[in-house]
Amino acid sequence: MSQRLNHFQASPGAINTLIDAEKYISSCYKIKNTLDKTLSELVKIRVSQINGCAYCLDMHSKDARALGETEQRLHSLIAWRETNFFSEKERAALAWAEANTLIHQNEIDDHLYKSTIEHFTEEQLVDLTLVITTINSWNRIAISFKPEVGSYQVGDFDL
């Protein structure tokens, strides 16, 4: 498939709003220490699987591997509920990510909220939810404009 347009060039102001969100998310790993980067990459992969975004799957699986994530966990992520490869905190984050991505199908019920907040502070949960909403936005941009899948190299977009 060929790229439809370069979204970075076509509307830098629009894309910069997402880049600003990514800068904040990066500060959650580097400065605030409210989020774990590897967990965030797992969440980004799972959301991208749900949305069918090949570009983002390629990008975030490469980034996760660079952080030391195992092939076994990456390959099993689509069926995370069926494995014992993920911690309770990771499972809570993945359930939260799925619910927020598929929010049009169901509301975020109180049980899910209560089980998720057991593993995250309020600030961490808001930050995690920003990761989820941001990757959902990137998925929609990538699916719409079709950047070349496989072209991403680890570090291309380090903020």
C-alpha cells in the first residue's frame, strides 16, 4: 500500500497537538515516574491490535523489544486473558485499555474502575488513560493516511 499523504507535512499544527500529548506522556516515564514505559508499549500494542493499525503495531512492537519485552509476551498479547504471562497490574491496564478503546460498545463500569484503581493511583490512571486515547488517535491517523508499514526504526520519534 502506498501512503496517501504525509500527515506531518499536511497539517503540522494538528499533528503537533498529538506530539504535545506524547511529550507529556514521555515526562510520565522520565520525570514524573507515574507510568512504566514497557507497560505503556504493551497497552499501545493491544489498542493497535483492536483497531487493526499495522503501522502502530510495527512501531510499538519494535519499541517494546528495544525495552526488553519478550517475544512470548508480545505474541500472546492478543490473548492476554488466556495466559499467566502478565502481572495483575498489567492485566488491569490491558482491561482498561480494551474498555476505553471499545467504549462505544459498553460503558466503563464501576467494577472495572474499582479493579483498575487498585493497581494505579488516580494520577497514574489519568496518565494511562491519556496513553490509551492518544494511541487511539494515532491509530486513526495511520489507518486513514497509510504511512509505510515497516519504515519505523526505534528512536525515530523519541521525545
